[in-house]
Amino acid sequence: MNQPAKEPSPSIDWEAFYRNYRKPGYVQGFEIINKLGGGMFGLVYKARKESIGKDYAIKFLKVDDESVRDAVLREIDSVQHFAQIDHPNLVSIEDKGEVDGIPYLVMSYAGQETLQKRISAGPMQREDALKIFIQVARGVQALHERSLVHFDLKPANIFLKGEVARVGDFGLSKLVTESRNSLSFGRGTPYYMAPEMLQRRGDSRSDIYSLGIMLYECLCGDVPFKGDSEWEVLKKHEVESPAFPASMLDADRRVLQRCLHKKPEARYASAAELLRDLHAPVALGESFMLPKPAPDALAAGHVPRPTAVRSSAQMAPALPRDSSLSPYGLPWRKEAAPRGLMAFLVRQLFRVFDLVIFCILLPVRLVSSLVSSGPFSHLLLSIRAFGRLSRSFRVMLAILLIILVIFFWRHLPATLGPVR
């Protein structure tokens, strides 16, 4: 019995795409609003779901020819594994499809700003850089916990919306690059690629290397290895050691050196281990007990290692904590006192209030301290005993008077005889 012939996939038609993508319903159920960006793996557009008016991001995957497109379509079913992940620091995948022969993915909208744009705008404060990096590392850890590796971590794939950072494009590197059966490099990608990726021996520790490059760029303002060609950059990843600014803290330098080690086995075994070395909780609800560092050690950048890691549910309420350290780990520092004329006046006003209250309470405290100690305490006890005795005497006298009244009320008429 002959099997029915499979309908051929439509040809890739980018001309039809550019001609029609603005029309409502071009992607069924969505209206494309504007372009968000583009890169190695595709073009990203902001789209609004017509039924509920919610914003999403749609990535139309770049494919070179029909054979590549068919390979991508065969591999795109693997996206369902990524779509099951729900994490606050990951861009979630909502749906997939094909239009005009072009595969696309529907993702949650994570904002238009990226870490790449933030870095390009100027130097970042260390605290701001670490706040973003810790969230990125948490998102990568969520992938690794599900045996998924990103393989294309870079600032352009980190989306920022308010104070929240989300990792995007996970799964697309494997989906597109392996379908092409060759290593392809988009603009900027070689700057974040682990050395072993050239031999196609990458694993989760390759993501740790890419995280280290991003942390270096956030702290220093530029990537550690640059060159006139992609291969020159990749060669430096293989043989050169990164140069660190003299102003970098020793603690940051130590973390970066381990992330950027040429041998994968010498790097952090997981993003969770990296986060704990940064004294940051790996997941919500995780807390740390940190020993208090000496002031000179903290100034020199030597920070203590956590002595215990416990969830907040397990943390006993009586455990001592150092209030000068942030409860969330890095970045920690003492909050600077407000400055300016208004801050000075407010501080002086509260000092006056404190002085007035102290003066009012001073006589009361003196009297209470005198009465509660020495001979005054014995006198006070005698007075209290006399007061209790007098109250008892008054009660007994009242009872006696009542008895006398009742007695005379009953016997007085009999004594006086009948009244005439």
C-alpha cells in the first residue's frame, strides 16, 4: 500500500515576509508592532496578541536555504523542552510556527533594552553590574539544572526590563548552528566563546566561561580579548591570559580567573558554585551566614566565604546576623549618610528631640532608682505594709458595724415594749 506523499514545505520567501509582516494576522493571532533587533539567529519583532492585547516577542529564524530550513523544522520540536522552563530570569518560549517558509518562535516580551546597550552607554557601577550578573547566572543555572546548555551567552542576549534581567535565545544556538552542520559566528559572538568550542567539545562549563567574559566586560567596560579577525580573537581565547586592571578587587579577580580558565575542569563546576563564591543566593529563599570581615580585609577586597547555606525556612530566628552586611550577599556596603543642608537640619532637630526627652525622663529615673534601692526600699516596703493593714482594718470595722446595726434592729423594739 502506497503511503500518501508528504506535502512539500513552502519555499522560503523573505520578500513576501517584508511585504506582508505589518499586516494584522500575518502571524495568526498577532499584530507585529515594530522591530526589536536582529542577530545571527534571526530577526526579532515586538508583537501584540490580538485577543488579549498582551505584548510578545517573535523571532523569525534565519535560514540559508531549503535544506537548512528543513533541518531547522525537524529540530524545532526540541523547543518544547525549553518551553517547559518557567524562571524569572529566563525569557520564556510560548509558541512556535512557520510563515512563508520561515520558522518562528513566540517568546515573552522582556523589554527592548539589552545588557549590550547598557554597557555601550558607559561604565557601569560595580554594584549595578553585579545585580545584573547575579540574575543572569541564576537563569543559566536554571537551564543547567534541566541539562540544557545555552552555548551563545553574550550581552546582546541578556534582556533588561526595569530591575529584572532575563536570559534569552537559549536553545537557538544548538537549533540553528547544528542544523547548519558547521560553526557559524555572528558579529561579536567570538568574544564570548570558550576555547573548547572550536573542537566542538562544549558543555555547561562553556557557559561558565561566557559568563566570566560578560562579568569582565561589565566590570572593565570591554572584553578581555580583541583582534582584527574572528580567528585572531579565538586564538587569544586559547592561549592568552586576560589582563586585569590594577583597580580591580582581589575577590573579583579571583572569581574571573577561575571562570576564564582555559581548561574546563578548572572552572566552576556550575553556575550555582559561581554564585556562592560571589556570596549570592542561588535561588529565592536561600540565605547565608557570613563571618564578619576585618575592616582592612574588606577594604582590600578580601571577602569571607559563607560558613553555611540554609533556606529561609530552615534558618533559626535566634541566629546572629551582622546588620552591616547585605542579606542578599553581593554587593554589600554600608549605606552612605545623607548629605546637604536639609539632612543636617533634620539630624539636629532629632538630636534636640532626644535631648528634651532625656531631660524630661531624668528626674523620673533618679527618683525610681533611689526608691528601688537602699533604705528607701525598706521605707517603701513599710509604707506598703501599713497601707495593706489599714485597708484590712477598715474592712473589719465595716463588717462589725453592719453586725451591730442588724443586732439592734432586731432587739430594740422588744426592749422598749409596745408603743402607746
